[in-house]
Amino acid sequence: MIQIRPVSDLRNKFTEIEAIVNNDQAVFLTKNGYGSMVVMSLETYSKLSGKNYIMKRQEDECVWTIFKADLRE
């Protein structure tokens, strides 16, 4: 089933959206009744883009680095 939610749900119902995304589904967000963006897991995005994305936290910092590798290599 397609999940369409107002963008405010990203803030107000984050855990619900996270659960949907963790079940390999995308959530389509609307703003003022119009499509605005899509939320999906990093794994799903990697499959769609053909790239492997890995997030790694920097030591002693609240900074994340995203590494990208070509899955076809």
C-alpha cells in the first residue's frame, strides 16, 4: 500500500514513518496537498541508484560521513 503523509508527520510521527521505511516501503510526503518529497531507507536508495552508501560517524563528533561505492565494481 502506498503511504502518503503530510510533511508535518515527519516531525510529529517520526517513529511511525521510520517503521514504514524499515519495512522497505517509501513514504511520500505532501506539503499543502502537493507532492513534496519521498522518504526511504538508505538501503532502498542504494538499490535504486546502483550505488552503495555507508554512513560512518566521525570520532568524538556529531558528524556523519556518507561513503559511496559503485555496486557494479
